[in-house]
Amino acid sequence: MATDDFFRARLDQMIDLRHPLAVLAQRLPWTQIEAALAPAFAHRPRPGKVLADCDLFGTSLELAGAAPSPAGRPRLPIRLMVALLYLKHAFNLSDEAVVERWSQDVVWQYFSGQDYYTPKLPCDPTQLGRFRKAIGEAGVEEVLKATIDTAVAIKAVRPTEFERVIVDTTVQEKAIAHPTDSRLLDVARMQLVRLVKRAGIALKQTYAREGKALRRKAGGYAHARQFKRLRRTLRRQRTILGIVMRDIRRKLDGATAVPAALMQQLQTMLARAERIHTQRPKDKDKLYALHAPEAECISKGKARNPYEFGVKASVATTHKSGLVVGTRTFPGNPYDGHVLREQIEQSTILLEDIGVVPKQAVVDLGFRGVDEDNPGIEIIHRGKHKSLTAPQRRWLRRRQAIEPVIGHLKSDHRMDRCWLHGELGDALHAVLCGAGYNLRWLMRAVQRLGLKAVLLRLQLGAMLRAISRLAPTRDGNRSLIVG
């Protein structure tokens, strides 16, 4: 078979073009995605600096850095990076695993817009993180929006289904260890000692050996439920941390050779260590992780997991088909009902090209009392059961359909643990989990629609064969020949 390259076969000749990913490679609006994300990577004008240059003819002034240099490696295609984000969350892979599997899977390469098989990695795994940060929350919402538009384009969901949505909240946990007081105190001491050593400052004592022993004792006392001894151990750990912090502050007052960036890290770590040193078990706004101060303690009333450490996230799906039409995070652990307006606003923006606005929201009892805050939305929950009409009661019986969607988002699409940094990382991660879920939803829809087309062709063929077996009779009519 002739190809453009004499030595290589094209990917479309190596794979089955009926594969769901191969079909979606042609149906996803890649041009629209690239047009929406391209401004984030445009060259920006930079003010130049006037520098003094000394040569044989004396001192002269020149302007440096006024325009972007055309030199350097060209950026990777936007479609490739977006496809990697889709595949990462659709198949529950890390940044490192998705680029490695991409180099081995010809269907994935065809989905990413490649013409020929490439055995090397598409990019360095760290470039995915920089790409996410560059496109921001608005960019990942465009990625999610493309899946919704595709579902309508392939007629897997009717536009009228978007008028009624199911909304619920969950907790997107942060990638932190369980925040015990003993561990937080010891880790704060170790981090301060490490930064001080990098700065070249010698402390009077680091308490490395005693800190390790106290942390082991605290774990044993907590396991044996010997709380009096545990409190005594925590008191000693808190005293040691206070000694180390005061020693560092005294040494920093006279330090002049510490770089500015390292000094900023030291000040930040001292402020966080001070919070850990002063907080008590029943305090509010506690710090649960030194590297993730945005993590919050949220209780959702679960018997097996009473407390979760992360950020509250909201999920909106269509009432009938279960397609995700919005995911969003809400720092500060607000009341569930207070997130409904912003969640409906996000879903409305994602559905603007379809021309449909959500009009009804089916929710649980956590969304009571917010009808005035959402004037254009008909809120349906079982607290209004006596005043609901028969169709509304029928809709309410399907509210639980969002629970398995949240379960799949967590177990199959990485929402159970967020490894991205900061509040921005939490927001990006939640939206990309929804995009990965929708991609798998579209793959199932393509298979379902393809099977339906095969069945229709079989039925049509059976009808044509039956018609062909009709023979003319003496009276001019046709009858079916049997036998």
C-alpha cells in the first residue's frame, strides 16, 4: 500500500478506525480548543533594559531584551498536550506514566494528531505541569467544554437534557499524610533545620536524635491509648520547636549573606512553624500540612471516614445520561447550598455554545434554603416533598445517580487525591477529572451508537431479503415463498 513516507506506514493504516478513540480523534473540536488556548502561549512584549557597554571607542548605551528572541526550541503542539491531559485523567495515570504509555500505543498517538508512529516520549513529564499552569482554570474549562460539545455533535445526548442537572458536593483530598500533632511538630523542626543548613547558619542544637525518639514514643503512646504520656511527649516536642525557632530568629537578625530567595523560604517556613507551635486540638483554621497550607479538615458525616483533608468540590451532571457539565472547587469549606449559584454559573458558561441554560437542579437536603439566591433555578429536594408535582417526584428519585459518578471520578479519574500545588492546582485538577470522565463516557457512547448502527443495518438487510423472497402470483399480488 502506498504511503507518503516510503519507509513508514501511516497510523490510520495501522489501527482500526472504528476504535472509540480513533472516532473521537475526528469528532473532538481540536481547532476550537487550539484557538481558545493559543493566546496563553503568545509572545508578550517585554520592556528593554538600558545597559552600559564599554568598548574601544568608550562607553555607549544599548537596549537589551526589548523583543522576544526567535531562537530556541519551538513549543509542542497544543493538540498533543491537550490529548495527554485527556488520556491522563481518562485512564488514571500519572504524568510520567501517560507519556511512557503514549510512546507505546499507536491509537493514543493517532488520537493526539500524529501521522506516523513515534517510539520516543512526546515530551518531558514536567512539561505537562507547566502546560496546565499556563492555560489556567479558564483553559481546562475549555477542555471540559469540548467534551460536552462533542456529546451533542455525535447525538449521544439531546440538548434539552441539559435543562435539568443534578448537583452534589464531595471532598477532593490533598496528597498529605494524616496530620497528627507529633508528626507536624517534628516535620516543622526538620524543615527549619534543613533550610538553615542551606543558608550556612550553625544552630546551637538541632535536636535530631531526641526529636526522632519523641516521635516514635508519641506513636506508641497513641496506639496504646496512653493519653497522659502522649500529652507529655507533645509538650516536649512543642518546647523543642520553640527553642529552634528562637535560635533561628536570633541568627537571622545578623545574617547578611543569605540569598533573598532562601531568606523568603525561611520566613515562610518560620510563619508556618509558628502556627503549628501555637495551635491546639480544638482550634479553628489549623495548619494540616507544611507544604499544603490550603488543606482543610472537612467532615461529611461518613461513619468509616469522619474527617477528610482537602478542599470541597462540587459536581454537576445531566439528569438522564450522567454527563459531567461542571466541576469546581470551593476553598473555605462553605455551606453546600452557597455553592449552587457558582456551580450553575459555570455550567451555564460551558453550555453557551449549545444554547441551553440549566433550569432545574435536583439536589439533596444540604441545599435547603437557597431558593432566593438562585432566582432562575427550580431547586428540587425531598424537603419539599409535600409540594412537589408528580414529575418532580419522579425526577427526585434519580438524584442518587450522581453518587456513582462521584465514585468513578475518585476511583478511576484521580479525584481521590490531588497532587497539584496550591489552590490553583486543586481547581485545575477537579475540572480535568471531569474532562477525563467525559472522555470515557464518549468512548462508551461511540461503541453504543456504533452497535446501534450495526443492528439497524442487520434489520434492514433482513427486510430486504424477505422482500426479495416475495414471488408474483396469478392475481398479480406477491406472497412469501415458504420452504
